[in-house]
Amino acid sequence: MECGERNYKKQKTIWSLIFDEKKFDKDDVDSKKKPRLIHVIIVIFLEYFSWGLVTIPVINFIGRNYPQDKFLINGLSSGGRGILAFIFAPILGKMTDMYGRKKFLFLTVLSTCLPIPCLLHNSQWYVTMFVVTGLTANSFAVANAYAADITSLSDRHTAYSIISSTFGASFMFSPFLGAAITNTYGDHIAILLATILVIINLLYITFIFPESLSPLIIKNENLNDETFWLVINEFFSLRKMWADEYTFKISMIIFLSNVPEAGQISCFFIFLRAIVGMSQNEVGSFIAYVGLLTVFSQLYIFKYLIYSVGIKGTLAFGLITQCIQLFFYSFCTNIYLIYFFGIFLSLSQMVYPSIASAVSLSYSNEEQGSAQALINGLRGLCSGIGPVLFGFIFQLFNFDVHSDIDSSININGAIFPPPNIRVNPLVGHVLTPNKNNTDIEKSSQFLRVMPGPPFALGSILVFIAFFFLVAIKKIKMSNKKGHSLFTEGTNNEDSAPLTEYVDMD
């Protein structure tokens, strides 16, 4: 514990970490633009702030074009996009290690935001682009690799938490701002404003954003047959998750914790409105409340825990809080308890930066793109599976997790379609059996006791993930030759307990 306290005192302040320059080696080509963490923070903030602005236009678009299949289209498009991201993320990560972060950050931001202007065209182009751009829409992997390039090992964990909290901050108020614009001027103005922000972001990356990798590393990488097959071989790197015991355990933790997280996000606020009975203003306040707590927990509590109990302890803390909030939300309908367990919901967001830190330490600096692509590829897959799984469970209990676009509700001035979760006859439904009145009555009685059955399943999945974490004894450090342990087998002496901190600077 004393060692952890000493390291806690040695780390940089958040302000210094955000604005300090990376110093290239003397042998590197001189770079006038020194990379800072603030550069990638601006990119992430603008990227997801743009998406926040079109939250309501997206809902309206899906409602207009797919009035009978809103949930189905949302689930299938998210699932397709997630599968593509999962498959192609390793290739993207490898290429960022070889050819630099800047050009691929431009590509990922472009891919992530390309569906936004498609909302202006009332056709299937939005859904098509949303799915297809999953091939390269993986900006978080590039952003985390960028952070690893410019920060020391002692500050890398905090850098990941800052990037993660930036994502939360960008979504804290942008949906309501976008809804207010939509209310006053219409969907097309909100979409145009978001598109302008995307263009500004791309111009910023092109002309201001500095490269974080050493110029010599990028200069030595030429596109030839050898490097081509090296990149293609990365396509098959997903087998590492099964071939290496350590990587398999980490991958299972990511999968088992992110499936319930994605599912919860997809239906939680509908659950609060329709099942818990929260008013429009209470739902809006709850979103801001959890957002503020999440930013605080990732900037300060996460930073302290990393150097007090280590990566494993912090990850365990995040999984425990996630399991607790999912379990109690499956039974809870009291508004005060909803707010209380919102604290646990915000603390559970420390799982992602903890995993990113653990995986990052297992790769050399030249392979951070591949490392972060592994995480974000799995997260992309989970973002498709989670909503479908949670929606299917609600459907099994005769709940229709759809919304009516014809009449709307107001949340702090933001117009949202009213959630319509109701007992629904299932004649003709795919994947769900027909039920008689007795079955429906039994389901209703069960739901009086457990109003949120998908959350209960989510807590079980997270509980299983905790046992995979317990099974991990040591974190594998990248060896001195700069090769990843994931490509050299499981037996290596360069490892350290997950609860220890090793300052390698």
C-alpha cells in the first residue's frame, strides 16, 4: 500500500497530463507539432457531441421509415455494425501501428460520423451506411493507442479514464441541445449542425492534429508484399483469444461485462419511464446526474484506486458495482433507490479504462493499436448482442419495447417518442411462442416481483466475469524486445501481479 501511495504522489495532475507535450527522441525527425492528450480529447468530444445532437432526429427517422419494425431494425443494424467492427478491428489496429495514428483517426471519425448526413435523405441509406461503416468505425481504439504513445506508464491509466469520461461528457447535454433545436427548427437543422461539427473535426485532424508515433517508425514502414501479408494475417488474430489463456480470460471479462452494459443502455431509460413511472423531467435529470457522477468517478476515483489497489482491484471494484446496480435495478421501482443505485451505475463505468490499462501493459508501445483494437472490437460485438438480448427477454415476458412516433413526450424541452411497453399478443411473432391467457397472467405476476428481468441476467453475466478476473494472477508485461506476449505464448518471466504498479520510465 505504501508503494501505491508513493506512486500516487508521483503521477501528474490531470491538467498537466492533458496539456503536457510528448518529447520525441533526439534521433527522431524534428516535429514542430508536439502531441498532447488534449488533441485527441477534442476529437473524441466533437465526434460524439455530433452524434448526441442527432439523437432525436435518429429516433424520428427510424419511426418514419420503419414504423412497425423500429426495435428490429435498431437491433439488426447495431448487430451488423458490431460484427464488422469485431472482425476488422485487428486489421485497423495493426495498420495504425505501422502507418501512424493520425490518418487512421481521420478514417475512423469519418466512418463513425458518415451516417449522420444520410439522415437528410429519407431512405435506407442511413441504416446501410451505419452498418457498412462498422468496418472502420473504431475511433476509441486509435484514441487509446494515441494516449499510450504520449503518456508514461505511470499516467496511462489516468489518460484512458480521461478519454472515457470525455465520451460521457459529450453525451451529457448534447441530446437535449439537439432536441431543442429539432423542436424549434426541425430535424434537418440539427442534422446540418452535426454535419458541420463533423467537417470541423475532420479539418482539425487534417491540419492541426499531430502524429504521436515517431516519424522514423512511420517512415520505415513501406507498403510491400511482406507488410501486406502481415496486415492480412492480423485478420486471423482473433484466434489469440482462444489460443492464449491470459488473453482468453481478459476477452471473456470484456464480453461478459459489455453485453449487459450495451443492453442496459439500449432500454434503461425506456424502463425508467414506463415501468418505474419516472416523470419526463426526472428522466432528464437522472441522465445528467449519472453523467456528472461518471465524469467525476473516472477522473478522480479511478485515479486514486489504480494506485491504491492496482488494476485488478480497480477492475474488481467496477465489476462489483456493475453487478450490484444491475441486480437491484431488476427489482427496483422506487425513484429514490433508482437515484441511489445511479451512484453504482456511474462507478461501474471504470471497468472499461481498467481493462484498457491491463491490456495496454501487455503490449509494446509499437503494438498499442492492436491492443486497443482487441478491446474495442469485442465491445463493438457486444453493442450488437446486448440490445438484441435484452429486447428478446422483454419480449418473452410480453413486453413490447417499441415507441410510438405519433404522440411524443417532453423531457426538459426535448421531444421523445413515448415508450410503449405493454402486454402484447404474440400471434405471428418470430422467435417467440404463442401464449394463452394463463401464460400472460403468470408473466404479469412474475413482473410484479421482478420488473426488469434482463437486468437480472446481466448481473449474472457480470458475476461470471468476476470469476474470470479472480482466475488472473499476473498481468503480462511486454518484453524488452518490443514483442507482444500474445504472439509468443503464455510462459514469460516478464510479468507482474495485477495489483502491483511498475514504473518503467
